[in-house]
Amino acid sequence: MIFRGQQDDVLVAQPPGYGQPMSWIRTPPEDGATAEVAAAYERDRGTLGYVANYTRVFANRPAVLEAWRALNGGIKASMDPRRYELATVAAALRLRSSYCSLAHGKVLVEQFGDPSAVSTIVTAPAAGPLTAVERAVMALADKVAAGAAHMTEDDLAELRGLGVDDTEILDVILAAAARCFFSSVLDAVGAEPDAAFHSLDPDLRDALTVGRPIAEY
């Protein structure tokens, strides 16, 4: 298979049997997939109704995909679900990751609010329907994603002052730092956000598309 690169006019040859181009690297096909890859694809079909583009990328290294699921699952398990999503969206926005911003913005709409409320949270957190703690969570996650090497202990002071203990502060940092890994991998291979995100409310979709455009198919 040969397809045209997204950033130039170089034609890239792909080995026979590999799937549709949705990133700059090859992705394992569904036909003849190994047991591990087939299981990952089937899991997506069961939960999403389709195979996510990020799964196709990580299917090149199924052990890494499962390690990510375990790490991210461990982080989520210790956090309030809404707090996790807000921290993750804040980090994804700072990283200009359309994929992760769309995915977690969608979760916020489905579980915690209407599209207009989430749009406000994304574009103007100070005016959004957030508690003081939630605004501070998003601010800290943003700072982690912007560059943790530039942070000082003072960056933890706002959450401490609001009564959030250090273990819960660490949870926010873990969520943001984990998102740095995942979002960076997807953008570094040119992975397009799933076409399914076209179904989001148009205003919200535009607010969350902060980097790569959504896939056409």
C-alpha cells in the first residue's frame, strides 16, 4: 500500500496487509492479527463500536498498550472521576492534543454536563461551572503539561490552601504527566482523532480541536 504523507508530498510505501493510513506509521491489519492485537481491536468494538486510531497505533506494541491501560487505570482508580477528566482535558489542551481533548471533553459531556458548559470550561475556565478546587486542579494540570521543570512548590499552594492533601495533589500531577506521554506518542506518529468525533456538538468540537484535525473516515 502507498499513501501520501500528511505534511509533504512524499509517498510512503507500506508493507502489504497493513491497514488504512490514519497515522504516519503502519498499523496492524485486522485480518491475520495476533491474539493480542485481535483482543485489543475487539475490546474497542465492544466499548466504542469501532477500533480507535490510537489502539491501531499502539497495537504495534501490545505490551505497551496493556501497560498504559494498567497505569492509566491505576491513576483513575484513586481519583474522583470528574476531577480526573478535568485534569486530563487541561493537560491535553496545553499539549494541543486534539485527540485527547476531544476524547475527554466527550466524556465530560456524557457524564457530567451539557456541551455548552463543557465549551465554557474549555475556553474560559474562570467563567465555567467549576468549583474553586476544580479550577485549581485544571490550573495545576496545565502547569505540569506546560513544563514541569519550570514548576516550584508554590504551584501546589492553591490546592493546599483549598484543603486538598498532598496525595490528592499527586493524583492530579500523575493524570497530567500520564497524558503528556500518551498525547505525545499520538501526535509524534501523526495519529488522527477518530472520525466519530465529528458527531460532537459543533461548537464544542471546534473548541476541543486544538491540534490535528479529525479524521475524515
